[in-house]
Amino acid sequence: MSSSTEVRPDALPHWETPPADLPEAIRSVKRAIRARIGASGRSVEEVFAVVARTVADRVAEIQADKDRGETVWPVIDYSDIENGTVSTAQLDKLRRRGCLVVRGHFDRDQALAWDAGIVDYVEGNDFFEHYRGPGDDFFGSVGSRPEIYPIYWSTGQMEARQSPRMARVQAFLNAQWKSESEGVTWFDRERDSLYPDRIRRRPPGADSSGLGPHSDPGTLDLWMTRSYQQAFRHLFDGSVEEYDPWDASFRTTGPQYPGSTMCSAFRTFQGWTALSDMAHDQGVLFSVPIPEAMAYLMLRPLLDDVPDDDMCGVMTNQVFPASERWHSPLLAAISGIPDVSAGDSVWWHCDMLHGVAPVQDQQGWGNVMYIPAAPWCERNERYAADVRDAFLTGSSPGDFPEEHYEREWPDRFGADQLNPIGRRGLGLD
Ligand SMILES: [Fe+2]
């Protein structure tokens, strides 16, 4: 590494908690990043053009796949992951697209039984009678039946989280990342940190306006904390060709700005496991299957046509949006998942843009439980302490609204039901 591209985090102003004056902080960090890129001898425009070209190539490949009627999302059978028989071509496609459907991750009957068990669990505890509306939406209509259930500790969810089949897929996905670099082991590929999340059950006949494309790993902290500035060092110092979306360096230690959509954990992939069959045209998940698009998202705000105090619409305490105005080349690559069956699982690189398509009069159920791959690391170990408390008391975990429906529910999953994977995931062993 030449001295001009050396990592010099102190050269950028940084804020480990959200700055009080956001517009001023945005102005000053943009100024500093522009200056640092300039010091490499390249202009911001030159560096961004490299990223835009890569993205354009990927968009064209994806379009060509669509034109040929091929599935854009890679699909791998669970049995190939278990037997170590995933082909090189499949691995290449996974790395290129940054997303995956695992077929037959769980037995279909097992997944349907978990779904039925969750219904028994919530109905048996009068959840719908006590439901107070969405905890993260001030104007939620009280008494309505939710689609997202703020339920964390059912038997089905916990059995899936601590299942050896889940651990195997998580380890396979974690291994797509570079976990060792800069002389540091950033995470343990073989150990997940059991990140509890909610479930979604969307009934037949539902109308849903969906969810626009967005990114999950952070907001302004992606430009403003010291650890993220180090993680994105190659984007911010003019050595953009060296940026590797699969490098975990500096991503597993730092803080995250608080917010209603925050995830305290480092996730290699986000994911969910299907608890019902879902057709590809019934309001399902889509992604922009280009891991390198993160470079585009991070550098686009530095161009001259974006106001000085604007990061292309990214704010704190709101989800990171993608818009036609700033990101239209990326949105051209939007690709929905193929049909999935109960027991299949769906995964996408934690930085990648994703959303949910709208649907009218949905055919069949749309039921999933969110279970990511969140390998054991400093950041996840810290959050695991909170998760342990929530588990033992039946509370909502710290990343979620304080709803705590399950505290008095007698049949929630108990500590005596944990297997070694569950105990390790909670940091109990
Ligand atoms: Fe999301």
C-alpha cells in the first residue's frame, strides 16, 4: 500500500453518536471525504465513474438473464450445502448476486407445523385481544390484526434458530465473507449469535402497498462513525478498485446510530424462512442483486448535483432509502424472488437494497420468520447480553419496540429447551 492510500481515519471528522447539527455534519464530512479522494490524485467524478461502470455491467447481465427467462436469484438445494457439493458456478453466482434461495432448508411439513404452532401460541395467549397496534407506528389502528407479529419466543422460532440445519446454512453464508484481514479475525464463521426477530403472517385476500427499496445496515453512521469510515476506506480514499463488499474489516466492532429501524448486530446476510408457499407475484421480496451497489450508494451523494447538506435523502432514525431521483440505474436491476415453498429460506447481503412488492387480493398466505446470519463478533456479543435478558424474561429484544407481549405467556420457549447451538448463540456457554 502506498502512503497516499494508507488508512488515516483521523483525517475524517467522525461522530460516534448522532451529531446535533446534522446538516453541518453532512457538509463537513462530505467536504473531508472529497478532499481525501482528491489527495489520491483522482477526482470524485472519476472515482464514481468506476463504480457506475461496474454497476452498469451488472445491470446489463441481470437484464440479459431476465430476457433469457432465467431466475436472477441463485437457488441452491440445502442438501448440496450439507454435503459440500455446491458447484463453483453456483458459488460464483451467489457472490455475484449477493442473494440466495435455499431450497428445502427445512422439511415443508416441519415449516407448516411451526406456522400452525405459532398460531396456537398467539391465539392461546389471547394475543389478538390484547394487541395494541404497531409499536413502532404512532398512528397504528388499535385493535387491528397485525401482519408483523412482535413475537420472538415461540417454539417454532427458537427451534429454527437453534437447528443444526440453520447453523449449517449460516456458516455457509458467513464463509462467503472475508472474516480475517488487517491481522484481525473479525467474526467467527461457525458460530451464530441468535438474533431474535419477528414473524410476518399475511393472510389470503390481503392488499398491501409493499415496501420501497431500502438498505438496512445503517444511516448517516455509514459515513460518520470511525469504524464505518474504516470499513469503507477504499471508497473514501480514491482506491475504489480495492473496495470489497465481502470484507468484514471494521464492520463488527463499531456502534450504530439508534433508530426505530436499527439492527445492533452485524449480519453477513439478512434472511427469512418461509412458513407458507408463496408465488413470485404475490407481493414478495425483491432485491437489487448487486453487492457493489453499496459503493454507488456511498459515493453518489458526493457528486455536485446533490445539495451540500443532503446525503441523497439519508437521515438518522429513518430507513436508508433508494430513489429514482438519485439511484435510478440501480433500481433498473430490481429482481424478485422466485416461487418459494414452506421450508425454503431466502437471504441477501446485508448492504443490498431490497423491498417488498405490492399486492392486491393476495393468493395464499405470506408467512415468514426473520432469521439472519449474524456471526459471533464483538458487536454481536455485546448485543447478546440484551438478547439473553429478553429471552429469559420473555421481553421484546432491545432493537425492537418495547411491547413485551410474551412475558406472562406460560408456553414460550424455555431455557431448559435450549440445545448447545442455542446456548452458544445466546452466549450462555
Ligand atoms: Fe429491510
